[in-house]
Amino acid sequence: MLFVILLGFSAFAYAQSSHRMAKSTIKPLTATDRKNYVLMIDQGKVSKSKYSLPKNNYYGKTVLFVPVKLTNSSNDTLKYITMSCSWEEFYTTDNQHTAIIPGKPCEKNIPKELAIAPHAGVMVKVPVIKIQHAKKFRIGMALIKLDRGNDLGYFFDVDWIGFLNRDKERNNVIWSNPIELP
């Protein structure tokens, strides 16, 4: 009897995960997307500050705020997803031994749509904690485009942390130029 219950539970869990995967409308970035959406950093505009959030034992450590510019070089408006509070989760570094992007605690965190007009850009100051000195690294952004095939309502059901952690190593990350923190 216990075997039948476990088998039923396993089948239910598999069906739920398959349903979620089948429901996904997140498409990998194309070669054209990678050409049109560019991430750039001006190393001369990196600023320092003391980290003020006591999460993950980083309280009191120096944080560098890196100006990351996302440019839309296409002829269409770029609509993409971020989060209202934990927007840093969409960013990563290519060398976690050199620099990391810390998170911050969030009480209310929901998916949010952003847009960049054709041939325009937006600047975000990404917090970075330097681990090693004199090492170059890049910042990557998981760019999840919204298009006619999906809408913001779907994203309330997604396990964002799990998706972003998996996706940072896959399809939707665009990378900046390499920089070296002071």
C-alpha cells in the first residue's frame, strides 16, 4: 500500500514539473538578440561605498557600485523582466572567486516589466563585492524578453531563484566587457 501511495505521489510531482516546463514561454536569446542587446561597463565610473545591509555577513565590507549599461541597438522596443526588489538576482559574474553580486532582503518582491526604446539604453549601478585583487571579470545579465507569446502574469508562477541560477549558465545571459575593480 505504501508503495502505491509513493508511486502516486511521484507521478503527481512529475506531472506538475512537466506542466510547469511545458507552460514556459521563455525563449533563448538568438544571435540577433546578442548583437542588438549590449552590456557595457565604464570602469572609470565605478564608485565605492560601505555595504549597509547585514545579509550573508557582508555588513561593513566595501561594495563597489559598477555602472552597467544595457543598450538596445535594435529597431524595436525591448521589453524584459526584472523583479521589484531582488533585481540583482538577474546579474552574475563570470568569476565568483574574483567578485560576487550580493543580494538583499526583500519583503515584497514581484515580477516587473521594463522597456528600452529602440537605439536607447539604461544604466544600473550593480553592487559588487571584490574577493581578489587585480583580477579581471565580466558581469552578465540574464535577459528574459517579453514578447507577444508571453505576458507578465505567467512569471508569478516561476521559481525565479531556481530559474536564474540555472539560466545564468545557459541561454539568456549577455556579458559585459571585462573590467578590473580598484
